[in-house]
Amino acid sequence: MSAYPGPLKNLLDELKRLPGVGAKSAERYAFFLLKDEKADALRLADAVRAIKEDLTPCPECGLVTDEPPCAVCRDPKRDRGIVLVVEQPKDVYALEALGRYRGVYFVLLGTVRLLDGVDERQLDLKPLERRLRSGEVREVVLGLTAELEGDQTALHLAQWLRPFGVAITRLARGLGPGQRLADAPRSSLEDALLERRPIAPG
Ligand SMILES: [Zn+2]
């Protein structure tokens, strides 16, 4: 039987759900919070609550924001003629940290899991379709993880995009197989962005 009182055990269990946090780290964080000032510890609780309650997907690109449309879509200096399709919000943050990309984004929120038998219809492409139908898009860049699943998604998207008559490219060399965009070194990301290559119509 655990000697921890219920609330402490609950906190330990919740902390252990976080990636990379094992029993030892969970104890370290929990005991820190236990002896922390109440107001300081509750700021953490409030911050967690706020990302779940105050953030919504941007109706135009899917990036999380507390003020839709998001800062990128609101920025009049961004080039709406180029749409970079990425899997996750954190890919956008990695690219924005580079400061080299001036187009807009579309966040897929997960790749099509064709191999798991999950259908591509689960992707909500409507906001992207609206953007394409507006006629201002010249190029769609696919910035998906270069692994099998990402490739399937890229293929599906390329097919879906063809009738719109825009240039379809993908991020080029620099990103190794299976490498997540957000985890790529800065220089690789820059190369991949600058040397994008067209996807041949198939
Ligand atoms: Zn947006």
C-alpha cells in the first residue's frame, strides 16, 4: 500500500504521464510543489488550465491561438500566396524561430494513418480549401515528416491539391527519414525550406 495521501498520489500519477518523467522525477516535482508557496504552485495549475481553455485552433490555419485568427494569419506582411502544410503546431514554432519563412501555414494536426486503417477523410481540409478557392495561393509546400506515414499523407495531399492548379512542392534535403520537422537542427531546416522541390504530378 502506498504511504502517500490521495492528493499527492494523484499528482504523482499525473506527472508520470508526461513524456520523459519517471517515478523519480515525478517525486522531485511533486515534493517541490508541496513545499512551494501556494500562489507560485497554483500558477502552474492555472497555466495548464489556460492552454486547454483559452486556446482554440485558428479558423484559417489550425494553429492554436488565444485570439483567432492567429498572429501569422493576422499579419498583413505575410505572403498568402505560399501555404506551408505541417503536421503539428510545434513545427510552426520551429520554423518561426528561424525567421526565414514569410508565407502562411496550414496545420494538419496529425498525419493520415493509412497504414493503421484510418481514413484520410479524418483530415479537415476545409480551411485550406477556402484559401485555395480564394485564388491567392500560388504554391503549397508540404512540410511533413519524411517517413512512410508522412509520405502517404504527402501523396494524398498532392492528389487532392492537383485540381486547384497551384504549384505543389515539398521541403527538400536536410530532413532525414523519420525526422520530425520541429526536432530538426536549425541549419537542416533552413536548407529544407530554401531548397524545396516540386512534386511531380502522378
Ligand atoms: Zn492562422
